Amino acid sequence: MTNAEQTPAPAPTVLVVEDDDDTRAEIRDLLEEQGYRVATARNGLDAQEYLRKRPSPACMVLDLWMPVMDGWALAAEMNAGRLPRVPFVVVTAAAAYWGYPSPPGRVLRKPASPARLLALVADAVRGTD
């Protein structure tokens, strides 16, 4: 088998952390249509468990307002070094974003533009802002 015939690298995994079932499914479908592998979590606690037990995703799409454990608490756990640091895009209905560890350019208000979300996820996966 030549190098050109080798199997391509697996698609990057994006972890979608969103409590609303419909929104989570919409984001998952959008990302899968673009070739990403997608894992999902319903809240920060589920995401925390995922991050502790599985290889780190290339990026997360993170809601802030969630029951059980919100996005702010999950971001604080990563920032404190208690979880792997994963680049993320915040997609929120919150009126303000208080500067947790996501570049300000990676914060979208709901309802988020699908094209803008895909662009920010691609930037996060590549490690650019």
C-alpha cells in the first residue's frame, strides 16, 4: 500500500455540552454533516466524567446555563487544572460572558449562526483564534 492509499486520519472529536435536547441534537447533526465525530453531554458533570475517562476531544461546544453543573463551573475545573484543558466555543443565551477561559471571539449568543459556529469550531480544533 502506498502512502496515498493509506487510511485517512480519524476526524476530530467535538464534545457538545448542552442541556436542551433539541439544541444538542441540532449542533451534533451540524457537526457530523461536516465530518466531525461528536460526543455529547447533558451538563457539566456529564462532560467532566467524559473528560476524565476518555481521550480529550479536539474541541467542546459549551452551553453556560445548565442544571447539575453549569458551563462556568466546568470551565473553572479546566482552568484550575483538575480537568484536561480543551479549547471550547461558548454557545449561550446568557446576556453577558464574564471572561472564563475561552477567547472572547469564541462566544456566540443563541440562536447561533450555523456558519459562524462551524468557523469557530474549526478555529478551535486548529488551535487558532
